[in-house]
Amino acid sequence: MAMIEFISSGTGKSARLGFLYALPRVVALAIALAPMSVSAVEIDYDHTVNIAGNQSMLLEKMSKEMVLIALEIDKEENLKLINASHRLFDRTLWGLRDGDEGLGLHPTTMPEILEKLDMVENLWPPFDDAIRVSIQNRRVTRDQLDALAEVNPPLLEAISQSVNAYVDEATKGQLHSLLAVAIDVSSQQRMLSQKMAKEFFLVAYQHGVEQNKTRLKQTADQFEFNLNALLKGDLQNRLIPPPTSEIRTQLVSIQKHWEILRPLIQSAAETGETNRKAVAQVEKQSLLLLEAANKAVLMYEAL
């Protein structure tokens, strides 16, 4: 499995925090945070949208890792990864509400945002329990995947609504409101990269094949739509074209990774059939795509 590192030296908005303590280094991609004092008078919405949007990626990443454990693929590595993803999701969930200096999060006080965070917090416990049991038992059963499949969609939707609430608040009070939209869409790409992989692996596991074939096609279509919108801009939806040549270059890099992954995804979505070689390729390429998408988010946030 590809190991991804997102720690770099430096200060200011482009620097990453090195607070990974006991987390495996691969999970640095899920943090990718810029240092920021929680005592600041005004919330840095670009940063907060990044972190709030990262929750949806972590949710899909955990789901993907559950399926890989069920498939007995890189089991020990995926147990480590899901443990780290789970810990970061839980920490971020409470950090968004109460603030977390290490994550660069100011306490949230806006009622509209708190209402959406309440929805996420109310839906999180059954997913949380399923992950904890799987880590403790070091295995994932079909019944556990059934339970996750039931709670995943409403939880993902609640996270999406919380991010939208942050974006709406950003457009009211900050000149960087258009950047917040770009960060939101590019952050969605991180999540979609893991959602596609999860749905592909569910097809490989022969779990809800017809349903996951349909979902896989829809997720792939959404990823491609977002990528084209990021490359060209969609001013009707407040999405600016790439504001720098560096960001455009990074989006092109994402496109190249996507061109490798797309035929594997399309084949599974059309036929419902996979093999071990394709599973290994998707496992690798989905992480490379996630890494590339995450870099784009950080580049938008650094502006």
C-alpha cells in the first residue's frame, strides 16, 4: 500500500502541523493543517471549510478500509489506517464545535452551523461503535458492512450540510468567499476518491452489487464533473477558474491520475466484475488520487 506523507517544513499558512503523535504517518494526508491560533477574533473559513470537508473524506476512507479488511487485503495495514482515520474523525468532530488549537479550529458559535453539527453528532455513534468493534475484533463481517451501509448515507449527507453551512457563512463575511467554494469542491474530490474505491471494493466483495454498480457510476460521474468545473470554472455556481498556474498544474495532475483509475472504475460499474489485480490497482491509485486532490485543497487554502 502506498504510504503518503504530508509533513513539510516552514511557517505560515503553507506549513503543516506535526502533531501526528501516535498516528501512522499515512494519515497526515487527512490532516494537512496550517497552524492557526484559536484565539483569533475571526474564523479562518478557508481553513475551516478544508477541515470540515475532510470529515466526508475520512468517513468514506473508513468505509473503504472496512471493506478491505473484510476482503482480507492488507489487513494489518488497514487496521492501522482505520484506527487512525477513526481517531482523527472523532477529534475533528468535537474540534469543529468546541475549538481545537492543534487542528487550528476556533469554537463555533453560529446557530446555523451548530444545528448541522448536531445532526452529525447524533448520527455518528452507530458508525463509531461499528468501527470500534471491528478494530477490537480485528475482523469485519458482512453484517457489519450491512450496518455501515445503512448509516453511511445519512451521515455523509449531514457532513455535507455542515460544510455548506460554513461555506454560506464564509460568503457573508469574507473576501475569500469564492476561495471557500473552490476549497469545498476540491475537498469533495478527496471524499469522492475514497467513495469510489469503497464502492468498487463492495462490488469486489459481491455486496449489494447492483446498487453499488449504480452508486459507483454516479460517484465517478460526479468526480469527473467536479474536475472539469475546477479546471474551467463555473461562475454560475461561484466556482472560479484556477487562480494560479500552480493550481492549474496540480489539477492537471489529478486529471492524469484519474485517467488511470477511470477505466477500472468504469469496468466494475458496467459489469459488476473485478479481480484481485484490479482491486490492488484501485487500492493504490485511489490513494494517489487522494494525495493529488489533497495537495490542490492546500494550494487553494494557502492563497
